[in-house]
Amino acid sequence: MNPQITSRKEIIYVCTEMVQKNGISSINMRSVAAECGISVGALYNYFESKSDLLCSVTEGIWMDIFDVPGDGFSSDNFIKSISYLFESIDKSARKYPQFILTHAVAFAPEDKSAAVKSMSKYIQKIKNNLIFVLLNDSSISPDAFDENMTAEIFVDFIFELFISNTITLHHDYRGILKIAEKYLY
């Protein structure tokens, strides 16, 4: 029998390992309780419902996927920053096969907005960091931005291309990098 897991943080960690091995669909109150070596009733002391558990696990995984370690955004070069971001996120996303495609399906219809909020929170953090780098990249052409193409619009566009590539499992970001490079410099 597994040793007892007795903290919310430890339970979420166990769940992220379960998702890595068997996907988000492996998360339910019984399987998590069994994996943690606790009763289902004890699990409810940490999480009010399956939805609460799934939301916490999803948030933890998004934190892992979108947590760019090191100095990924300290660069004053936008292309280097997005290259680093794409590589980091792609590497993290491979730890959780199909998570990006399937995590919303694990939620009951009435709980999907919580999953969307969780993902949006981390995406906005990334976008804000990219905008900061973009505005501080002294190599960018002075006429790259105007009222029709702001730094925010440009980052949204690049990020949409990135998400599209990720969802389609394309994992080749050279075209996105080339578009950004040609436009900016």
C-alpha cells in the first residue's frame, strides 16, 4: 500500500503524476484516494468535489506547462524569448500527453468555466511578459507598431499561432519565428 498522503499539495502532486502516466481522465475521487493511501472521505477534507480536485490539478499542470524557468524573459530580444518559450512549453507539454486537448473534457459542463479561467490566468501572465520583452527590444523597427498593430495585438497573434501549432501537435515553430522576425526587424 502507498504511504498516506496528507496535504493538499501532496495530493495535487500525486494527481499530476497520474495525469502524466494515464491522462486527465484517470482523475476521480476513488482513484486519487487509492493512489494517496487515504479514504475517499478523507480526500473530501481537502477537496469539496471532483470538480474542485480537477480544477486544482489542472491549475497545477498549467503552472508547470507555462512556468518558464530561468531567465527566459530576461532577454531583450523578442525572437530569443519566444524561441525559449516555445521550447519550454513544448517540453513541459510533452510531460502531459494530450492534456491541452483533453483537459476541458474532464470537467462537467457546468464546471468548464473554472478550467478556462485557470488556463487564461497563465496565458495572460506569459503574454504580459512577452509584451514587456517586445517593448524593450531595441532592435525592433521603429515603425513596427502603430494604432492598428500594437505590441498587444502582435503578441496575441503570435500566441494564437503557437497555440494552434500546439493543439494540432505540429511542434514546428520555425514559421512563427520567421513571421515575427520578418515583421519586427
